[in-house]
Amino acid sequence: MNEHRLYGLTYSMWTEQARWALDHHIIRYKYIEHIPMITTPLLRLATRRFTGPISVPILVTGERAFTDSWSIVAYADRTGHRQKLIPFEKMEEVKAWHTLCDRAQQANRVIATDSTMHSEEAKLASLPDFFPEFTKNMFSPLADLAAAYLGMKYNFRHAIIAEEKKKVREVLLKIRKALDKKSFLLGDFSYADITAAATLEFVSPVSDKFLKLKPAIREAFTQKDLATEFSDLIEWRDKLYADKRGESQAL
Ligand SMILES: N[C@@H](CCC(=O)N[C@@H](CS)C(=O)NCC(=O)O)C(=O)O
């Protein structure tokens, strides 16, 4: 079988949900970390898409490139032999959760980028590791540039944080209501649970055991108000990880 390559951003909610699906189905892949602005040409080469927007996660198999998390999860389900994450009879429902959580994830990205930009330590921690530690202070403006780039690319330069928080909160309320103290959103474990759990990464990041974050980034990604209000969901997410996440190939 051809080697699979997954391009991603370790800390990204979209990358995490794609990785979880591949790991669930025990599909082996080589993981390649994307660095916004810098490695975009690599993504274009790998996908042969030379124009238009491009983002990670991207899964490249021998013949094809899957360029968003939903299509990667669907591919994992078609290829793997373990319990389906998008069961055929629940496809519409699972897709609706993907779309809903995507809205909260986009809002979370705005909030996390803003709080990173307000913390000198988080800005330095967000710089790629190939910059030696002692040079990072010098390159701190690059973090501002990266934030401006993401703001332009994903159209959130003029976003209002309180509005974005409201969007996240609405989605979390829906997750709480649908869970209603159950273990899974749709009766059995499915991708709906994965995308909801990934959304919570930018409310209160999961243990380093599953997704390694530098302390300053962990702090910047934590929304203390929502983490407190939705501590029941964080508890649910932690249990889901403990029971279902298994070993990640990308750590
Ligand atoms: N709809 C896409 C969303 C992916 C996305 O927004 N990726 C962002 C994560 S922050 C990204 O690639 N950012 C880095 C860049 O644009 O270079 C999916 O489901 O995979």
C-alpha cells in the first residue's frame, strides 16, 4: 500500500479530529507539521492545487489528496475495518454536528489567536521550533505577522471577541443538551463525539498525554469562563479521550 502523509497543525482542532479518525481505524501515516505562511507551497505541491485557498489537515494517499477533516474521516471510515465513525444511517446527523462544531471551532480560532497575541510568552512559544530559543525574542514580530495572516486568510481581522464567545457558548449548550448525561451524542461512539471533543480543545486543552502543548500556549487556549461554565463537558471530553482516543501517531 502507498504511504499516507498527513499534513497538519498539531494544536489545531481540525487536525486533531482527522488524526483521531485515522488512529481509530489504525491507518498508518507519516505526519508532517505545517507552518502557516512558510510551508504553504509544500501543501500546494503535495495536492497539486496551485490556486485557491488551502488549509490543513490534508491527507495524501498514493492516488488522492483529501483536503479537509470531514473527507479524511470519511476516507478513514471507508478504508478502516473498525467501528464506523460516520454510520451510513446517521450520516446526516453526524454531518450536522460537524457543521455546528466547525462554527464554534472557527470562533475558537479567533479567540485563541487574540489571546496568543496578548501574551508575550505565548507569542514566543508559537514560533516554529527551528528558531533557536535565544533568537526567539528577535523573531517575535513574526508571530504578529502570522496572526495578521490568519486574520486575513480566515477573515476575522475585525471580529469582536465577545461575539465569538457567544457563538462557542451556543454550540456548547447544544452539545450539553444532546448529551443529556449520556456517554455519546448519538447513542454509540461516532465522529459527532470526536468533533465535539476537538472543539473543547480551545476551551480547556486536553492533557498533554494526548496533545502536547507548551505551557504558554495551553494558557492562551484556555477560556477560563467557558471552561468553568462547561466543566461537565470537559469532564465528559476527558473520559472520552481516556476510553476512546487510544494512541496517537503524531506525538
Ligand atoms: N474546513 C477545514 C478547516 C481547516 C482549517 O481551517 N485549518 C486551519 C487551522 S488553524 C489552517 O490550516 N491554518 C493554517 C494555514 O491556513 O496556513 C477542515 O475541516 O479541515
